[in-house]
Amino acid sequence: MPERPKFTVACDFDGFMTNLIPGAKEYYDAYVKAFGKRFKTLNPNFDEEEARYYLNAGLRTVYRQPGRHGWDNDGKKVAHAESDPTQLAKAAGQIALDYLGMQHKYKTPSKKDVNKFLGEVFEEAYKLDPIFREGALEFIEKLKENPNIRLIFVTNSKPDAVKEKLKLLLATRKTNLKLEDIEVIADAKKQDVDDKWKKVKAFIRIPGIPGKIFTRRKQYGETLIREDADMATGDNAVLDIITPALMGLYTLLLDTDALDNGPIILTDEVIPPKKSKNVRKIERDYIEKKFGTMVFTELGLAAQAIIRLA
Ligand SMILES: [Mg+2]
């Protein structure tokens, strides 16, 4: 008898297996440092300490205009600044470069090099040890031992970075899991938009959030098709969930404690206005209602739901 195809889960890694929120301030400190160092390579006279001033100014601008800023990829918004600490720092970095560019004494990266500059700053800042979510190891064990399920990690991170983190996770206690048995598709480029990829509509708008969100994420979508994915999971609604949901896949969002505890704070020096809208909550409510995305706060509950579906 032919075997029935397995239920393939394309699982996000950073922010899904790990929790980015508890380390947000530490991450920002590392980001400020990396930004200053990188900017100094363009401007040898730049005082690295000044980076904090410009980044904080960028952060203030983001908080004042909820939903307006985010990961700008070739003029297209592909994730909201408010969605996680790395996006928030990146948006602040983008604005900081604008501010620095207005000062004639500084040389800033050309328009096409901004993403490269910010990408390098991110890579450098992101070397901190990950904070795994409770039940991260059990999540992988449970899905791997279920005969009906195929688990693959589909992540933007670099292959070596994911393997290193998985190694740390497997070392947290005794387990039968082996690193080489865990499938990882890295460099997934979930942010890359290709308008010629017609499998989904070009953009959506989320009521309450200004601007368009571009959804033709070709490389991510084609990866899901090639791997015959039935479900996609993630912690970032715009980056992980919306394209697969438009493709008709099951989707699962892991909500983090940031949602109900208000906006993400990167530094005590810049506190968001009290009445600021919670962009993450708007995103979450939208995908839940529009696509039936399952939303959980714990990996254990997410695993149970996936096993039930498979
Ligand atoms: Mg993520």
C-alpha cells in the first residue's frame, strides 16, 4: 500500500523556537555597538558613542508613527518595525542613517547599499546566545517522533547560525535527537518580493496599519511548494504567515508575551507613548480572522494542535 504523504510543517526558527523579547535590551546594546563600528568604517572621524544618540532618535520616530516604519526592501514594506526586537532595531537603524545623511560631514551608504549595511550590523549584533522558549526541545522531539509528520525549519538565518543554535538546544539535556536528522532550509529570503510571481495577490492592507504589505514572496513561496508544505509557522505575521496563508496553507502563529504586555522596549532611554497602538496585536487579530491562523502562546500547545491536524 502506498504510504500516505506526511503532513509537512515548515517551521520558523528565530523568534519561534527562541524568544527574542527577554533579550531585547541586550540585543539593542549590541546593535548600537555594531552600528557605530560599521559606520566608523565609512567615517573614520565618527565617534562610535554617538551611534546611540542617532539610533534612539530613530526609535522615537518609529514609536511616534505606529505601523508606518519597517523593513523596507527596495521601497516595499515587508515587515513592521513593531513586530520584533530585530525589526525594531533595523527600522531605527534605517532612520538613523537618514538623519546622519542630513549632516553633510558624514558619508552614508548609497541607497542600494543600505540593506547591506544594516544586514551586516544585524549579523554582528545577532551573535548573542539565543534564549530558547520553554518546551523548544520537546516540540522538535514530539513532531519528529510522529510518523505522520515531517518537520522542516525554513528560516532566513544563515545555515551555520541555525546549526550552531540547534546544537546548543540539543545540549540542554539528554535527547535521542541528532543534529543531522533535523532538516533546515536556511537563507529562505522571506522578505524577497517578486512582482512577477503571480501565485498570490501583490499586496494586502491591514485595517489600522498605514500602507501596503507586499506579499509576493517568491523564494519563500517556492520553497513551500517544492517541499510540499501543508503548514507554515512563525512569530512574525507579515514575514512568516501571510504569504503561505494566501497560498492556502494552514498557518500557526506563536504569540509572544510582548503582545499583551504592550510594545517592545529596546532601551529605557526611549519609551513609547502610552496610547500608541499595538501593531503586533492588530496583525495578529487580522490573520486570525482573515485566514483562520491558529494562535498559541506556548510551543507545547502548538505541538498538540499540529499533531491533531496531521
Ligand atoms: Mg521568526
